[in-house]
Amino acid sequence: MKTDRLIEELYREHTLSDEDYRLLIEGLRQEIREIDPGELYQLLRKDPETSHPDRPILQLFHRAQQVRESVYQKEVYLRGLIEFTNVCKNNCYYCGIRAGNAQAERYRLSKEQILACADQGYHLGFRTIVLQGGEDPYYDDAMICDIVRGIKQQHADCAVTLSIGEKEKESYQAYYDAGADRYLLRHETANEQHYKQLHPDSMSWQHRRKCLYDLKEIGYQVGCGMMVGSPGQTTDHLIEDIRFMQELGPHMIGIGPFIPHKDTPCREEKPGTLYDTLILLAVMRMTYPRVLLPATTALGTIHPLGRELGLLAGANVVMPNLSPGDVREKYLLYDGKICTGDEAAECRHGMERRVASVGYQVLVSRGDWRGQS
Ligand code: SF4
């Protein structure tokens, strides 16, 4: 069948023509609907030789696992996430902490609180701390640099990842000079018209692109990504995303399903699906074998086995939450987010069990990108 052949071609060549990517993604979507997630989970944990090797969807996930294991073996990297501010000056139409959401209860963490979370994370075995927040002007460059330096002084063997949105190149350079190692900035969509559908006129696709190229030029390990099933997204948009990422060469790709938030203009939109996200994860793994690919919290939110299935589809990173318990439920980019009540230690150990349940192993390590370019 055509889909089988395309999976093998992607496995070998790490790329397809636009038309073949379309045929592959759409063909797999049809087929995967026939399997229940629980059944899929059981089938993927079995030996590929005995678990219906004739089914293209299983062939896809097994090939994706082979690719990830050829680079990262059975290792899964932990990132300790500190959501340090839910204040944002922007108004992305899909986001629960957008400036225009008067229902959001806002908070900011002090440097001392952030360092205490990082310290707790270190003792729990995290060697990457991710500082994530809205675009909050309260934290100027000097404050961000001071916080990054503070974490590095406490724990020199920890990587620091920033995820604080669009800035000018001088700011990115200052954070890098202060010790930041990585930067996550989802591109959201490679199609300019689609970008305009998701963002107000005050935001520009050109500037988002420029930020990503600036970050790469400075020397960060750079992460981009998009929501699967975002309002207005088509298969052609996804193919444009793949081409954009082939050009940018990110070290990380963050993809999770779109989940609507009740207090946003996208409240009535249909959520992205578990299956579409899993297919995209596997296609990403085979297209970019060395990329760091998280099984996201959003994936765990749309299905209880979402993160386990994400790992079985080629993901190799998980990001448990280290934010203080009393602010967790205020950092709601979308509805129904899981883990808002768990303590950091609970999240960490629960994650270790989930990872072990699919035959992988959490590593106490910075978990850097492995590759040449
Ligand atoms: S997606 Fe990011 S930039 Fe946009 S409103 Fe939400 S936090 Fe702000």
C-alpha cells in the first residue's frame, strides 16, 4: 500500500515531497481512527514483529521509535518547568493568559521564589530548568539575567531554558551571556495568513521568524513548534511547518494539541486530537531524527495515556511542573490542564513511573541535543 511505502521512504530519507507528506498524513489519519487509544498503547508496547506489522499506523510508530533509539537510545530527558509569571502584554486569540482575559488571576514570582523552585528541582534530579512566562514587561533584561545567573551560580551543571517570547536580539544576547543555554519560541504556524488568523495585528509573523533566526545565530539550542489542530490549520499548513523547520534547523520541536480556553475568542473552536498529534510527533521524529521532542502536558490533558503514547510515537522529553502549588492553577493557557494540584516531587516521581511503563528510562542529565547541525 502507498502509506507503507511512504513510511519506509521517510524512515530512509528523512524527507518526502509535499504531495507525499500530504498522502501520508491524511492516509494515517483515516487508519488510526479505527483503533482505541488503550488498544494502541497495548499494541505499541509489544514486539513490533508480533503486533500487526501489516498496519501502517503501527509501522509508523515503530519506525519512529527505531529512529529515536538510534540517537537517544531509551533515554528520556526531564525538564523542570517554572511558570514564573502569567502576565502577558499580548493577545493571542487562543491563549488563556492573553492580556484581554479579565478573568485570569495574575501572579508573578520573585527571584527568591524562582531560585527556591530551581533548587528543589535540582534535588529532585532535574538538570534543566525551564523559565516560562508571558511577555511580561515587569521582568526587564537585567532581572532576567540576574535570575539566570542566580540559577547558574547555585547549580553550574544545570542547563537553563528560557521561554519568554519575542525580544530584540540584544536582549537574547544578554540572556545568553548571563548563562542561558536554550530558548523555546513556538513559531505557531509557518503560513503568514494563518498566523494572522491566530494573532492580532500588533503581532507579526516576520518578527517571530526573525527572533528564531536571531536565537540560532547567537548560539542557543532553539525550540520552535506549533499546536496541532489550531483554528484554521490545514494539512498544507503542516507541510509548510515541516519545510520551515527544515530551513531553520531547530534543536527542539514542541508540538501539542490545540485545546480551547473558555475565556478566549477561540472558545468555540474544535480541539486538536490525540491521534493527529501522535502522527505529527512520529513524522517529526522521522523527519528530524536528532531533535528533542517533548511529550507535552497538553497531550496528557486530552487523554490519560497521552504522554505515554507520545513517547511511543518518538518523543524523548517530558516537562514536569516545578512551579509553587498555589500558582499552578493560574497558569492556564487552555482548559482542563492536568497536574495543577500535584507537588513537584509527586510530578517528578509520577513521570518516572509513566516513562518506565513504556520501557524507557528517565535520566539525571542536562539532556542536550545530540547532533552536528
Ligand atoms: S501565547 Fe504567549 S505571547 Fe500569546 S498571549 Fe499567551 S503567553 Fe502571551
